[in-house]
Amino acid sequence: MQVPDSPSDALLAQRVAALTDHFNRVQRERMAGVALLNPALAVAAVGFEWGDAQRGGEPEVAEGVLITPWFMSLVRLPARVLPLRHLTGAKFVRDFGGERFDFIGAHDLAVGYHETCALFSPMQGFDSQDRALETAREVLALTRPSPAPSMPPEPTEAVPAAQPLPSRRAFFLPGRQAQPGAGQ
């Protein structure tokens, strides 16, 4: 596969389709009948876009969230199939949007090398695909920096004092209450 200097939308769609096809195949062939699967969920790729160029000559990667009936993870997917099996299981701290996370290397013949960071597993806490998709979008909104507005909006009424943000860790750990200002 020829990779252009700047990855295209068509290449992004092709790589993400290969990823979802692979996990649909895993669900059918390897996970069939496993009680861990949440029957309310399906494989879905959410919010994949080309990430910021990495340092040190690393390949261009697409970043997004992968939902399956057994896990939800952040994924870093190189623009081309890379035969880096030797990195399977290796751990890396990577930038993802405006945050840094621990990723683990993975490899599949159809997808090639990619990296994942587990968000949820198992997925029994999700009662619908819509809820899983909403959660994935919220994770991306929290990790990716928002573009700065060109001019601040003019206040139309009194603005209440800002509340401290809950810790990032509390968001990712189910069943834990976010304590304002804790763990930041």
C-alpha cells in the first residue's frame, strides 16, 4: 500500500474499516458463546482522526475509540500495515490528544501493528450501543483539546464561580465518585 506524505480521508476510512472488520471477525470466530460479551453492543470505531505527528520519525497514526461487546479502548492505528509483531505486549506512554496514556502494542495480520489503552472491560455496565457511543464521544471530548475561540463571548448574565473539575482518573474508574480537585 502506498502511503501519501499527508494521510488522506480515504486512507483513514480504509484503515479504520480494516480494524473494525478484524474485531467483527474476532467476535464471530473467537468470542462466539463467551459469556463476557454484552449482547446489547456491536463493534464500532468512534472519532478516528489523524493524530499529531509524533517525534522521532514514528509513523503517522489515526486515533480514536474502539468499542466491542467485550471492551472499549483508545486506539492508535498507524497509517499503513506495519509488521512489528515483536512489539506485541510492549508498553508505551503516548500522547493522545492533549493527554498522555499508557498503551500496549498489539498486532494482527489484517491490521498490522497498533496500540491500545483500555477504558472499560468487561462491557456489562453498558445497557445499549447508544450509551457506549456516547461514552466514547465523551472520552474523546475530554482528551482532545478544543479549538480556542477567536473572541470570548460577552456575558449576558452573572456567571457563577467556576467549580473545580473532577479528576481524570475518577472519570475512567466506574463506581468511583469524582472528588473535586483530587488527583489532578
